[in-house]
Amino acid sequence: MLTVTSGLERFANDEVDLGYEPFPKQKEFHASPAKYRLFGGPRGRGSRRRC
């Protein structure tokens, strides 16, 4: 018998090592049960500046 599964179903039970440790606010974001979540990045000047 041939079973066809989607890519998501094949890897749903596998853990993926993302190679990072989330900060406390990021952990809170990942743990949120909310259907829609927004996360803002840093504010202020970034690495791009005009000279």
C-alpha cells in the first residue's frame, strides 16, 4: 500500500535545530497560543547610515 504525505506531514514530528537560543520576548512569542501574532524588530537607527 502506498501512502502519500505532504512535506509538512513528513517533518511535523521531527525536531529541527535552528541554531539559536531565543531571547525571553521571542520565547514568549513562540509560546503564544494566539492565532495571529506580530513581533516588532529593533527600533531606531540600524546599521545603514548615509555619510
